[in-house]
Amino acid sequence: MRWLALTTSACLSQAAYLSYKHLEQRKITRTRSWFSFVASNSEKKEMVNIQLPLRRIKENDKLELIQYATCPFCNKVRSYLDFYGIPYTLIEVCPAFKPEMKSLTVKKKKVPTVRICEATGTETVLQESSQIISLLHSYQIDSKSSETFSSLAVHFRQITENSDDQIAKYTIKNYGLDNQEKFRKELEWRKWADDKLVHVVAPNIYRNFAESIETFRVITAKGNYGYDAYWAKPLTFMATWFGSTFMCFVIAPRLKKKNKLNENVRQSLYEHVNEWVAEVGEKKFHGGDSPNLADLAVFGVLRCMEDMEAFLDMLEFTEIGPWYGRMSKLCSKNSKQTHFRQTSKQS
Ligand SMILES: N[C@@H](CCC(=O)N[C@@H](CS)C(=O)NCC(=O)O)C(=O)O
């Protein structure tokens, strides 16, 4: 009996190892073809007519984005900052105790959190990805330059506290009346990214144990798991094995049920992505010749899956590639990001 148990577990671990290796090899080949696709696309030098914001965030206003590299909400904010070439410092939070957030005056230590220190000495701390984007955009299109980050923060706090319609955080102060129709569509799809698209991500990246392990390898490689601290390796190990087991067997099935996804969750991912592709239609972007806030929100959500099996499947089995390639090229070209990496010696 003991021999049977031993042989069975040896066979099972061998099978798990082989399927993981197979996935890894397949991923390397598919990632290479994705990068060559983007490279060949960029050689075509497509003209993209970026509508410059009326008012740029000043160089000496310091903006920090406190994030997890693979969080979809953080990626939405990062895509906005990258696309508009806003200089910012990226602070990657260590999920164990979040020491990087200790000094912040926030009720909840959640990400994304943005801290803006204006040259005047005023500090504004913002949370809620869509609200952060609405606030930054309201600032950037303020033609009279009358708003400050802190005055806008007060405005958003008031309208979100006084309304329960879930729309307030998407409103852009200073959008002119002539933009109402464009604004309605843009708002509708920004909301869709938060209410629908984001919910297909977790069940897909933790779809089975092999993918869940692979996802945690990406998360721990991109994230802050102590960097060079002596406890970085044990933390990475624990996160990978406990995290992937928990996410795959507990959280992903729960989310799948809660959000009424297809039994084959990839199908739901493709359906959502195809819905977006149909909405963009023949245009280069949802916003026409240049991306709008809906393009940036959808791109941000999907971007968090880069390097994961679900992302490569999505590129292969839907028509999103050309749009995604254009967004990716624009955001990486304009990005003015500095990555602040706290080493164990500094802490
Ligand atoms: N609605 C929020 C959601 C933010 C959110 O759920 N962030 C997660 C990370 S993906 C978080 O910080 N959770 C708390 C934690 O990890 O401790 C937004 O759009 O910013």
C-alpha cells in the first residue's frame, strides 16, 4: 500500500513538472512571436495623432505611484501616466506588511495609491484607480489652470460621497458641453473595464495549478518580495506555493461562480475581448485616431497579464493584437517612469 502511494505521488509530481516545463517552452516560443509582431508593427510607422493635454503636470510637482506590478487597477493608472508622458516614480509595494505605505495618511493600505507633492508644498494622496485617472485628466484639460490637485481632490471627495450611482468617479470636471456624447461612450467603456473585464482576469491567470504557479513566478519576478533582503527567497517561495494553491483552488473558482463566467474561463476572456474589439471597430482606437480614457483603461487591465499564458492565448485566439500593439508601442514610447527600488541597506 505504501509503495502504491509513493509511486502514485512520484508519477503525479513528474506529470506536474513535465506539464509545467511544456508550458514554459511553449510560452517562450509564443512570447518571441508576440515581440516580433510588435516590432514589425512599429516598423510601419503608423501615424498616431495624440491630442496633447492643455496643461501639463509641472516637472517639479513630484508624483509617486505606489503599486503592485501585476495589479490591473495599478496598470490602468500606469498606462494613463505612460501615455501622457507624465514623469512619475514607481514604488513597488512589498505585500508582506506593506512598509512602503507606512508614512501615508490613508484609511486603507490598498493599491494603486498616488501621492502628489506640489512645488508649493501641498501633498495630495489619492486612491481608487478610476478616480485617480479622472482627477489627473481633469487637471490636465483645465484650460484656465485654475485647479490644483488638492482642490480637485476635495471636489472628487464631495461628489463621490454625495452620490451612490457609481458614476461620480468617472466624471471629468472641465469636459466641455460639446464633448458630452464622446464622454458618455468613454465613460460607459471605462466602467465596463472595471465592472466586467477585470473580473475575467483572475480566473484566467489562476485557471489551473500549472498556470497558477507560472503566474506567481511572474508576480514574484516583477514585484517587490524583499528584493535583496535575506528573507526575499523564503517569502518568494512561500508566496509561489501557498499563493498559487490558494488562488487556484479557492479564489479563482469562487470568482468564476460569482461573476457567472463560462465553465471554460478562456471562453469568457475571448468573449469580453471580442466585445471590445467590436466596439473599437475599424477605428485605430476607441477614441478615433488617438486613445481615449476607455482605451487606456482596457489596455491597463489587459496589460497586467503580459508574460502569462492567458495573455498569449488572448492574442492568438482573438483579433485584439493590432490594437494592443499600437497601445503598447505608444505607452512604452512616451513613458517617463523612474523605478525607486528600496534596497535592504536603505531600509
Ligand atoms: N476599486 C479599486 C480596487 C483596488 C484593489 O482592489 N487593489 C488591490 C490590489 S489588486 C489591493 O490593494 N488589495 C489590498 C491588499 O492587497 O492588501 C481601484 O480601482 O483602485
